[in-house]
Amino acid sequence: MKLQVFRVSTLFLLFGLFASSIDLVTSENVLFILPIASKSHKRAYEPLINALAARNHQVTVVSPVKLGKDRENVREIVTNTSIFDRFSDPLKLRAQGTLSMMFQSYDFVFEACQRAYREEEFLSLYKEKFDLVFLNAFMNDPFYGFIYKTGAPYILLTPQAAPTSLTEFVGNVMPSSFVPSAMLPFRDEMSFKERAINFLFNLLLDLYVGATMNHKIEAVYRKELGEDLPSLDVFRRNASMIFTNSHFTQTFPRPLLPDVVEIGGMHCKPAKALPKDLQEFADGAKDGLILFSLGSIVQGNQMPDSTRKVFMNVFSRLKQRVLWKWETEVMSDLPSNVKLSKWVPQQDILGHPNLRLFMTHGGLLSTQEAIYHGSPLLAIPIFGDQNLNAHQAELGGFALTIEILDVTEEDLETKIRELLENKKYAENAKKLSKVFRDQPETPVERAVFWSEYVMRHNGAHHMRSAARKLNMFQYHSIDVFAVLIISLLVILWVVKLATVKIIKVICCRRAKSVEKKNQ
Ligand SMILES: *[C@@H]1O[C@H](CO)[C@@H](O)[C@H](O)[C@H]1NC(C)=O
Ligand SMILES: *[C@@H]1O[C@H](CO)[C@@H](O)[C@H](O)[C@H]1NC(C)=O
């Protein structure tokens, strides 16, 4: 009884606090700049957009994809900057490799940015006043110039774990010795060789991007906004915060300054009831349900027929039911345990009690959803950070990986059966789910708090580490080491000179005294 009273009173207290904190919030103008964004980037940020709008802020979102239905306090500006529909062929993407794809895409990214700058609705934003700007920190660099024009503080949103090439501008260098690059298949514990590769990779990528990209990016915004605009580095060092789409349970613990905050998993939520046909299919999967989806960018129906048949033949030999996200809903040779669906409410399926396995490209959002819902993975990485996500999931003991370029029926079937029959994968997935969910507040609440914090304190300049002002040599104390080593060498040299001199003097004296004796 006493306990109950306590509970009720705490509830009132909490409600009181909550209500009063809502009273304090004034309505601010918030702008999301996401012209270069895939559907999944947008889906990652959508919970923050909604939460800010729900707290009565006026939110403007610039992006190439609409959020769906209109909502209160959200204004959407749709720009002609969709570039991700170029990346729909899974095998071609896989064969090309991520880095080469990234650098090739930069030219049409710049073109798209230039187009956005000239669109009327975008231009009209110059006339407005914003209290906070968010920038999608992936290929959107030409918009730093625009942010400068608004004069508002800004927060970077990263669609993956923020790389050191970004965080180093706010003084948060990720040590190459235990933070693996998202492009490399390493974990936090690395051998000497891996550490060397990781270090050189980060260094060379920085140098390459610095030498080839920065002036092109500056050229785009200077052409649109004026030649006197500061350099990219100046803008990058002016970020108020970085929201990194990661969580240490998945992407390894790493040192983060207070202005770099992990908000990974904002979009994760408990499963709801499914549409009728899917609900029946999932409920009826007495031996378990498998979900197969390659995500929103890659189109399953672009895979060659030979590869499709490999999957189909293996599925037909399983007793589990398979739900396959497939864009054209016809397949003549469909086995009875397989259902195709153009659209899949992924989390509602992943949270279904009959789900046993998720076959995925291993995009970050999908991986986070699988972790949240505690589902084992069969990862089929295609490009970008998917290799790393797959590798990390494998190291986490809840996943196996398939190479789509040379997948065979035997390999696929062995791995699916191993994942279904060996209990350890499901157990590890459940354990990870538990620690991923165990947080002091939800990732969205955290993101909202820090967003409003930056607005309350006009850019929160007091959070900035002095490291922002240091160059690489100062940051790593290389200059101090250099002075120490030079001093040491000088001392050694002086000591050596002195010793030689002393020895000479002694020898001379001895020689002289010997001479005297002999006389
Ligand atoms: C969008 O941009 C492309 C490339 O410049 C152009 O071909 C297309 O006509 C544009 N679409 C619209 C609706 O303006
Ligand atoms: C830096 O950010 C502040 C807001 O926090 C802004 O007023 C200022 O103009 C920015 N300066 C540069 C060089 O971007």
C-alpha cells in the first residue's frame, strides 16, 4: 500500500516537472537541411523532426523525399536533388566498391546542390530567421555556406557513427588504435598490422579529401553566395554539436566530447499489429518466420535471375515461412512458404513473436532495428558501412554473412540452418537487445534535450573543447615530442663532445707524463 502511495506521488511529481519544463519551452524556428539524403537517412531523422514539432517548434525540412502525410508545425520543401535512385542495382554496387562509388558520385552531388541553391522555395529561406539548423553530414557540405548566411547555430546529424574525419573538426579525434574506420572490416581490438592500416587509411583519406574535395565544395557555395565566404574548415569548426547515429553497444565504446552525442536508434519502436494479410502469414508461421529485405535503396528485383533462383530454391527447402520484400509482386515459381510484399512494416515484423531470422543488407537502421528487437541476422552487405555493420554483428555473435557476388545454394542453406538451429545466435541477439534498450532516456528525448539546449544557450559555445583551435601537431603533442627529442639529441651531442674533450685532455696528460718518464 505504502509503495503504491509512493508511486502515485512520484508520478504527480514527475508530471509536474514535465509540465513545468514544457511551459519553459518557447516556439523556435528549426531548419533541417537534408537535400542530399536517402529515404533511410530521412527515416533516421524523422523521429527528431516529429518530436521537435510536437514541442511546438516550427520545423522546416528541406529534402528530396516527402515525409508522407502533412503534419502540424512541419513545413516540407522538396528539392530536385534525389541522387540515391542511381544506386539500385545490388550486384553492380557490390562489384564497384564503396570508395570508388563515393568519389564518382561527388560530381553529380555538386550538381544537385547547385540546383537546390537555385530553387525558389530554397532561396526564400534566406529571408527567414532560424534559431537552429541541422545538416545531414553526408555529402551535403556545399550547404555550410547557406548555414553561415542564416547566422544560426547548427548541429550535424550523421547517418552512421560519426567518422573521425568529421569529429576532428570539433576537437574529437577518434584514436586509430582502437576506433576502426567504418570503411574497414576491423573491430576495436586490432593487431599491429590492422592498426597500421586503420591509421594510414584515415590519414590518406583525410589528405585526399582535403586536396581534392574541399576547394570544389567551397567553389559551389562561393559561386552562389559570394566569393568572400570563409573556408570550409572555418565552418566545420563552428558546429555546435554532432549527433552521431550510433550506440556503444553496437559500434564499440569510444571517447566522445560532451558536444558529440550518441542518438543511435531514434527510430526504433515496439511492434504494432500488422496489416491483415501479413498478420495471418506471420501468425501462421508455426515453425518460424524469416524476413528478407535489401532495404530501401537497393531493389531486390534488380538482381539477376540466377541469384534470385539461388534464394528461391533454398527457401523452398525450408519449413519456415519467408516474407520477401520484392518490388514487382509477381514470380511464377513461388514456393508456398514464401510471400512477396512490395512494402514491409519492418519493425512490426521484427517484433513478431514468430520471427526467427532477418536476412538484410545490413544498413545501419536495419541493423539497429534487429538489435532493438533481438533478432539474429544473415547479413548480405552491398555497399557503404554495411560491411562494417555486418562484421560487427558477426563479432557480436548474432549474425553470419553472405557474399552476394558469389552466393551458392549450399552456402546459403548451411548458414540459414546454422542461424536457425544453433541457439547461441538468438541468445546473443536477445542479450544485446537488453543492453541496447537500457538507457537513461530514449535517444529521441536525448536529441530533443540537446537541440533545445543549443537554442537556449545561443550555440552553446561554452561546450567547445580548446582542441578545436589546435592543429594536428599540437593536438598529438608532436611539437612537444619534437622539442624533447631535439633537446635530448643536443644534450647527447654536447655530452659526447665534452667526453671526447675530457678523454683527449687525460690522454694528453698521460702521454706527456709518459714522455717525461722516458726522458
Ligand atoms: C531535376 O533535375 C534534373 C537534372 O538536372 C532535370 O533533368 C529534371 O528536369 C529536373 N526535374 C524537375 C522537376 O525540375
Ligand atoms: C559560427 O556560429 C555562430 C552561431 O553559433 C554564428 O553566429 C557565426 O556566424 C558562425 N561563424 C562562422 C564563421 O560560421
